[in-house]
Amino acid sequence: MATKVSLQMDFLTDQNKKVRITVQNPVQPLDNSAVNNVMDLIVAKGIFAFPQGLIVKKVGATEVQTDSTAIV
């Protein structure tokens, strides 16, 4: 069985739209404080622009683990 891990960070834009930034294979174990600080930095620096607008607020982050098993 193979397990894949990703970090999904959700934000709101200046147009009140939700956007998500996904990081594949983040360094484990995830540090809540570090993720929170990075999200604050993304909001403060305005380094990502989306068709939905500029990021203005963090919403939350989720660690997603996906298990897969070969059948054949």
C-alpha cells in the first residue's frame, strides 16, 4: 500500500472567493506553527494572484493522506 500526503491551504480573496494552494509531499511531520506562519506570510506579502482575486485572509489548512493499493 502506498500513502501520498499533501498539505491543502485554503484562503479567501478580495473578491470573497475561496482559493486553495496544495503542496505535494510536505516535510513530515507537519508543524502547525510553521504552517500557520507560512500562511500568514502568503497573506501579508500578496505573492499569489488568482483569477478569483488577491489573497487577503487565511481560512485553514488540512493534511490529506491518500492510501492506494494495487489490485492487479
